[in-house]
Amino acid sequence: MFRLNLRGGSPIYEQIAESLTALIAEGALKADEKLPSVRETAKECGLNPNTVQKAYSLLEERGLIYPVMSKGSFVSPSERGVNYAKAKAINEVAEKAAAAKRIGVTKNEIDVALNEVFDSRRSTKGGEPA
């Protein structure tokens, strides 16, 4: 269910939260759908249940999931998951654009690259241009 980087980068609980956020935003996890239990997820990923619980708690704080006593956690029916993922993506694009600007990339060059992505002429897999 998750692709985790155990050798650095962001904390594991944040990676789990981001993976679930993406699944919610993409519609792979639907409103009111039950998530796997903390124990199931921990066992499947080979993690400490406390790590998974921390991820679920973070998602609850963000309003992306909600707990039901004795039943588990469920995907929130609100648009928060989609909105959160979009805001995060926009922020990441802005950060990358600022870094590109610092090394001399022009706004026009960035516009061309974005148009290629949105016109599906450029692959976004693996982080390298096609």
C-alpha cells in the first residue's frame, strides 16, 4: 500500500500520512471507506504500531480521516484530502520554481515546462524529463 524510504528523508509516519493523503486525493480511497487497522498496517509494513498510529493521528488533525470507537478509522467525506494535496503540490511547485529562478531559469522556460506536463508531452515519472 505504501512506498516507504527507510534510509532517510522524512520521518516514516509522515511518509505514511502523505501516501494516504495521495490515495484519498486521487480517489483510490473513498469517503467513509475504512482504513486498515493500525496493527494491520504496522504488520504489513514491518513497522512499530506507534509509528502508524502517529500517522493516523496526523491525518485526523488534518481532517482527512475520522475515528469510530471500536470500529477503526475512516476516510473523511469532506474535500479536505483533495484540497490538502493540491495546496501541498502548489507549494512544492513554487519552491522548485524559486530554486530554478535562483540559477537563472526564466519564467518563460518554466511556463514551457509546465505546459509540456499539462499537455502530456513530458513524463513526470521518476523526476526526470522524458
